[in-house]
Amino acid sequence: MSEEAFDHVTSLQIRLTELRNEHRDLDDAISRLQDSPQEDELLLRRLKKRKLALKDRIAVVERMLEPDELA
């Protein structure tokens, strides 16, 4: 593996970790908001939408790191 390829994989792994952390943090924020007696429905919807977008981005990065093998 070339140094450039190694750097690319390393940066993807770092980005994946960042995305997973943000996803987990959003999950925590959504849980706290849902438990709040003054639940903000609009904010809750926005957080859930952001969480879904992060999930999609995580899946893309994971596929880039582990591409399907051709049969």
C-alpha cells in the first residue's frame, strides 16, 4: 500500500470515528429531549433528521473502507 493510500485510509478511519461520535452524541441529545417535560417537537425532528443523515454518511465511509469483493 502506498503512503498516499495509507493516508487516505487513515483519514477515512478518523472521519468514521468522528461521525460515529457525533451520531452517539445526537442519540443522547434526542433521548434527553424526549425525556424533557418541555419537549421541543421541531428541534427533535431536526435532530432525528441529522442523525439519519449521519447514519447514511457512516455507511458510505464504511463501504469505502471495506469495498465489496467481486465474486
